[in-house]
Amino acid sequence: MESKKVKIADIDFPERELRDPIDFEADKVNPNDMALLMDIEKNGVEDVFTVRQVEDGYEVMNGSRRLACLKHLIKTGKFPKDYSLTVQVKEMDETDALIRQVSGNANVRVTGNKDFINAIYTIISERRVGSLEELANMIGVSTNWLTKLLQTKSKLPDEAFDLVGSKGGIPITNAIRLGDFINKLEDEEKAEAIEKAKESSKDFNKFALEKEGELADRKSGKKKSFEDTINPKCRTKDELYKEFVRADNAYKKEASKENEIKLALWKWIFQVDDATIKEKKEEWDRKQEEKNKSKEQRKKERERKKLDELAQKHNVEIIEEKLDEEKK
């Protein structure tokens, strides 16, 4: 890392920005952003930016809000066009930059959006952190919440995922809820569900419960109770591993993006590398083979017992026929 004096005009926001930039020309501006703007106009920037060098200049890695303020002050003529300041230039690739953004963006950690989810998926798929838990700690969320965020990418159709976290779009909590049932709906119902997901969490949750009740009726003809709908069912470790095997087989059959995401997620849940997965799968296949052999053996034993019973019954009938003939 080196210190260098750079013009603000040469520093840009990341190409994959995880939050909406400040718009000081909007009708309503966040009071905190206005306070920061006024402070910088009066006192300048005290904290040093961290940037990375790109082909056409520099990208800011931390300090996007301060950069937005400086660019606005230059644009309005309050700071000179060639305004410069000393920054820390750090070498990092695209994924390292994403890790820096994800771990330092408190606003996104709270709200969540599709860019944030895409970023954490990239970090996971390239194995830039040791575990899912490590990444969750780095971001400042629970492992369970991080898993739910990742699942929205695999569960939601593109037209729904593109709306996650955007203005007038789908709140992240509704996106997670929508992923629970949208792929079970008919095409015309999906469009309705996506529109409903833009509403408040309370209204959408009510819609989701009703829709899940309808789906249950279609499947079994028996309506679920409210308790059945809201109470989660815990699954055993064996059942969870079956899900991993299904994901692995699905990806081998069709190497689609959705199947790749599902497989990567299950790999992280079990915290295993490819060699261990292969070993576990071989063990799994061996146990399944033993189970099938045992099942087949029991079947043969039942058939043999049935044949023995029939043979015994047949012998008894022959003896009875001979006795009848002797009596005659």
C-alpha cells in the first residue's frame, strides 16, 4: 500500500457499487448525508480514502459517501475542479475489492439488495474466505441470514431477483419469503406474487400464507391449519445430506447457474472440500448399496417363506385327498 496525492476527478465509484450513491439533487436528501456535506465543505476530509488502481484511474474502496460529497462540492463550484487529496492506494483484484466493500458497508448489511447478494456469492464461489461462518462474521450477520440471502439468488426468477432491494422493488425480507413458494406457482400467479412482494412485510406475509394454503389444497386436497403453515419442520443431518446429494446430481445433469449456486451453498453448509465430498459421496453410495442389498435380501426371504407356506399347504391337501380316497 502506498500514499499518493490524487485528483478527486480521477477517483470513481466501484463498477459494482453495493449501495445507491447519494443524489444531492433529489427532492429529499438524507439529513445525515447533508450533515456530512456541510462538514466536508467547512473542514475538508480528515480520514484518508482507500482506493485501488484501475485502467482509467482509481476506484474508491471505502469512503463512497465522502467521495460523493466532494464531487458535489466540485460540481457546484465550492471546491476547485482540480481538488486533490492524499489517498492510500492498495493493490487488489475484483473479488478482493468486493470483500472490502461487503465488510465495510453497514447500510447494505441492514437492507440487502441484489448487488450485495451477487457480491457475497462471488466471494463464496471463488472460495476467498475460509468458511460461511467467517464470511458472516466479516459482514456482521448470522450464518442463517447469510444462507437465506444466498438462497434468494437460486430460488427467485430473474424478474423478481432484479427487484430485490431497489427503490420501489422487493424488500429483502419479502424476497426471502417469496422464494419459499414462487416456483410452485403457475406463470400467471408468479407475476401477481412479485407485485404483492413489493408491499409491506405484513401485507405480503398474509398473501404468502393464503397462497401456500392454496398450494397445499391443490397437492393433497386437505387444507393445512395456520399452525402447520407457520411452524418450521426440523430436518436431520441425514436429510440435509440428501439435499446436498440432490444438488450434486442436479449440477452433474445440468450445469446451470441455478444448480451451481445450490451446489456451492450446500458445500459451504457442510464445510467440505471436493476431496472430502468425494469421500463422503463414496461412503454414501456404499451405504445405499448395502441398504439396497439388505432390502433385496429381506424381499427374497419373504418370498421364500411364502413359497414354503404354500408348499406345506399343498402337501397337506395331497395327504387329505389320499385319506378321502382310502375311506371310499
